[in-house]
Amino acid sequence: MKFRTTRRVLPTLDITPLIDIIFQLVLFFMVSTTFISAPGIQVDLPRSSAEVVLSDKEQITLWLTDKGEVFVDDQPVTRQALDARLRAVAQKDPSTLVIIKADVAVDHGRVVTVMDLARRHGLSRLAIATDPQGQGSKTPDEAPGN
């Protein structure tokens, strides 16, 4: 005698429609999202007329203080003396590195003016010194001559 066995169908969950709905929701949120463009900041930057060319040799350090003073290698100088000093350095070695150490309160325009003065004399290797994470920098009161 043969027994009839009934085949039991195991219940399954068809996730195809669920995936379809998820994709439709993603598409809906992508289309309905508003994109905000960040407004730009209008700045009138100082102009410069020289190009930079790099080479490796000596260096000269210029300090610009927040009081308007200029120091060359720890010696206070006037604008005329700075002009003469940069001319002499450029004649000796035009690949000399000019390091500018400007106080944080110094006007950007003053820094660019000093950079242009150096470039006019043929000193094209310029660097602006920074103090990473505030370690070991001199304050304006500790700058040369103070």
C-alpha cells in the first residue's frame, strides 16, 4: 500500500517588490533634495607683477612687525635701507631665499609690497614663515629689536 505524501511548500518571502520600493524611495529623495550653493567671498586682493623661480643657496630673513617696523636679519631698517639691502643681496646671489616673518596683525598688502620689492631686484625665491600649531614662534614683543 502506498501512502500519499503531500509535499509541503515552505513559505518564502519574495523581496523583489521590497527592493523596487527602496530604489523608488532613494530616487524620490535624490530628486526632491535641494542643493544649496555656498556663496563666495568677494575679496579685493593686492596685485603682483612678478613670477617665482626656485633655486637652492643662501637666505635672508625679513621681519614685519605689527607696529610697522621692518627688520633684516635682526637689524631695523627703513624702506630705503631695505631697498638697498635687497639690491645688494640680489647682485651677490639672485637665488638667495627671502624668508618673510610677518606678524599675524600685519596687513596683507604690506607683505605683498615687500615681496614685490624683493622680486623687482631679481630675488624670486620667497617664503612666508608660519608657526605650525603655535609651537615656538616669537611674539611681536620678542621680535628682533624689541
